[in-house]
Amino acid sequence: MDRGLSTIDYSIKTIGVVGAGTMGQGIAQVCAQAGFSTILYDINPAVLSQARQVIEQSWQRAVEKGKLTPEQKNEAGKQIVFTSDLQQVKADLIMEAIIEKLEVKQNLLTELATINQPSTILASNTSSLPITSIAAKVPFPERVVGMHFFNPAPIMPLVEVVSGLNTNTKVADTIYEIAKQLGKSPVRVQDSPGFIVNRVARPFYTESLKVLEENVADIPTIDALMRATGFKMGPFELMDLIGVDVNFAVTNALYEAFYHDPKLRPSRIQKQKVDAGYHGRKSGKGFYDYF
């Protein structure tokens, strides 16, 4: 039952992004640059301040490379506001880009639902958690949809538009069109663990980690060999870029979702990196050092 959502004329003018980490700040940058009034929220003012700086620097580099005019940069800057007050996150479309924990996402979207209209579309940037599960406890689950960007969001063109069991078709269609307006290449996906990309790509990481665990080759050698076969980045370079912690969380989620399928077994080496706080480029150290 769509509770009348199919009759709503979705006109997306304001977009809220919750979570100002690497993905959230990238998504907010893309939205503002595309001309949408954008609200970027994070509970941590320091993270929010850093996000503001990173977005400004990214736009400045784009100007220097001739990809943006100074006027376009200034206009994009006018479209985005930063806040650590969740009550200010009122929009036509809200995208969450927070930690990959089901209960945390459910609680956040439920709280956002209470301060927004029933017509507000609630999108998750989750890379592995089922949209159906995320939506299960949210009022009007028909308006919950997956909008999975890839890192770095301002550059990577692909967006997976994921329909959960309850997602209204019109909601999914709206997100598909918004992705195109953001300059992205959307792909429709039915709800399944890992969706398409993360499910297909998982062996790229897990087998590379097994090769490392078995002392077949070291990290630079494995990365160099994979680049030599045509990959732009080796698996360890890519895990550092994505975030070792994020990559590990996705592997764990898929391992659980597929009932401990051996080919998806998480790596002890990767867990040790996460436990030590070696999360990749964002922390200055992962499989490589970035200091």
C-alpha cells in the first residue's frame, strides 16, 4: 500500500545531507553545485567545519583547472548551509551518509521523519544494508529508498538507486531523475545484500587479503600486479581510499547477510587495521602511510 504517495507531485528543491564525513561532504558538494538548496548536517561541529573547508578547497581546485568559473563556484557556495542542529534539516529529499549500523540509521530516519512532511523522500547512501530493513521502522516506509554514491562522490558517475520491498515506484523514479540532474549515471537495483557493485567487487578485496595472509606477495606487489592488468588502483590502495573501516564493515555485513559464505569471510589483517585506527587516507595511515 502506497498510502497515497503515488499521487504526490515530488518537486525536489531542497536537499538535506546527514553526515559530513567523506561521503556526506562529497554528496553535498555535488547537490549544491547542481543548483539545489543544500543543508549539510553533522552532530560534530569540528567535522562540519572540516567538511566546509574540504568542499571550498575542492571548488577552488576546479576553478584552477578550468572546470568551474569563479562565478559558478560562488553560486554553488551560496546554495549550501552547514548546521549541527538536526531540527534545521527540513527538505524535500534527505540523504543519510552515516555509520553502517542498521539501528543507528533506523533511529536517524525515524527522527527525521518526525520533523519533516510525509512527502519528504528519505534516502540512504548505505553500501550494504538492506533498504527494506532500514525502512521497516520508519513512518511511511514507502518513501525510503537507496541512493548509493561511490567515493569520491564529486567524481564517480555511478549511483545505485535501490528499491526496497516497500519503496514506492514514483519515489524510485524521482531519485533516478535527481541523480541525472546531479550529473550522475543512475542504475536501478532491487534490494539485495551489497546491491550490485559491492557484491561483485567483494572478491577483489577478500582474495587480495587472503593472498597477503598466506604470504604469497606483499601489499605493493599485489597492487602493482593488479594495476598492470588494467585496474586503475590496486585493492589495498582502493581500500585506503574508501576507508579500511568502511570496507571492513561492508564485508562483515555481506558475510552475515549470506549466512557466512566462506568466500566473504572478513580478514583478520583488516580487522587489526580497523582496531588500531588505521582507516586509510582519512586517518593518515592504512595499508600505506600518508603522513
